[in-house]
Amino acid sequence: MPGFVDHNQPTPASFSVEKPPVESAPTPADAPLDVAKADDFEIVLEKSGFDLKTIRQGSELVPAIYLASLPADLGALDQVQRKKQLFFSAVLPLVLRANEKVARDRTKLIRFRDRFLDGAKLRPGERDWLLGLADRYGIGDGDAELNDGLFAKLLLRVDEIPVSLALAQAAVESGWGSSRFARHGNALFGQRAWTEKAGITPKERASGEKHVVRKYESLQGSVVSYVHNLNTHPSYRDFRLRRASLRTAGRALDGKLLAGGLLSYAEIGQAYVDMLRHMIDKNRLDDFEGAILERRRVVTASS
């Protein structure tokens, strides 16, 4: 298979913006949860009432469990179904959390856009927030002006990623958490960087290539970077246009449909898209599209 695939990660290579969002250090109250082994994680899930079956049915909120890293022995588990359950239980809250932040920004963006189009004068703080948002999403060079075009560009980028698609890509790219990059760098999505200190060198990197797989301080950093990557990188403009079409039509985000906009994510192109769609179908990941996070965070194994 083309790309930088090592023996511990039988998954496609992905392409990424080199400069992800800054991963800020968590405060003590916001620190992610450390869980050493799969058995320990199962205890946390049981105590918090985390049940993928009821979440699939839409009858329960998703407990806000934010793991710092995957359990060290997750990739070595022999029971396939158990491994899948634990993997999705670890990644689902992180995806929902990242999407919530983007959704809040989008709601605020739409409110300011509507006022602007109605002829209202935005306050300096509101204007600064919009220009800062444009800068974060790679629009303009710091001298952007508020106009219809800027709002249109922002709305194309400031939007959520289908939960089913994010879960499928995390599973494929990390080998269900077994890859060297996931275990040692919290890298769930195989995103690249081009400075050695930013990541982990693939064992099968071709001579002359300089990319590494970006590493993160936490799993949440990997998820946030992935969401930002799909929302900003030029290679995924088709993904964003497809998503915008769904929004315009008043339709829900569709992971299988939007996977078609990720031909450039891996060197195998359409085969990668087919792989993601199969992953979504086989694991019924569409069930999680309407999942909602609880407000109370699970901060310790005994909480």
C-alpha cells in the first residue's frame, strides 16, 4: 500500500496542514483522565453509566469522559468486539466535545452575520472576534474586511464533522488504537508534519521524504487538530462544499456522503473512501450522529 505504513499501523497515509491549532495546557479542573489499562477504563465506564447501546438508541446522554491517552493494552486485546466498544467509548466524547466548540462558534457567527446583513453596526469586540475567527480558519492575512464574502467563506469552514465519519477515520487511521503513533503520540488520524520534533518518524518512510506523524499532548488535541484540518486544508474543499450543500438543503450531516470529499486524505483515494463507508456501515456509526454530551465531566476513576 502506498504511503508511510509501518507494521504496527496497516492504514493509509493522510495529508494534513502542518500548523494545527495551538494545544493549550489544561487547567487542573480541565485535565484529561488518565486510565492505564482497558480493565480500568471499563470500571470508569461502568461507574459513569456509559453504555453505547443506550447511546445508540438515543435514550442516554454521553458521559463526558475525556481520556488523556488510550489504555496502553487496548491494541493488544484479542476480543474484537470488546476492543471496538472501548475504542468508540474513548473517542466518541472527544469528537462530540470538539464539535460542540465549533457549533458554538458557528451559532455566534450566524448571529453576527444576520445582524450585519440587516444593516446593524457590529461592536468593536464582535468585529475583533470575527476577524480573529477568520484568522484561525486561514481566511485572509489579518487584513480581512467584514463583508458578504467573508461571512460566506467562514460559514463554509466553521462547521461540525459528522460523528460517524470521525469515528470511522479514527479507527482506520489508528488501527483501533494499536498504531505506534496512537500509542506513543496520541495520534488518532495520522496527520503529518514536516519538522522532526513535531512528531514520530514512520518506519517505512521513503528515502528523501521528511514528514513525520504529528504527536499530541492528549487525545483531545488530536481530535481538535483533525476537525480543524478538514475545515481548513485546501485538499478538503470538496468535503466542505458537500457539507454546505447539506446545510442549504436543510439535511442532517451524512458521514458516508461526506466521506466522498476525502479522496485526498489518503494516497489510495477512492479505496479509502470505500473503506470509511464500510466502517460506518459495519459498525452502525450513523447511530451516534445525534449523540449529546452530558454537562458533568468525569474527572477521576472514582467520580
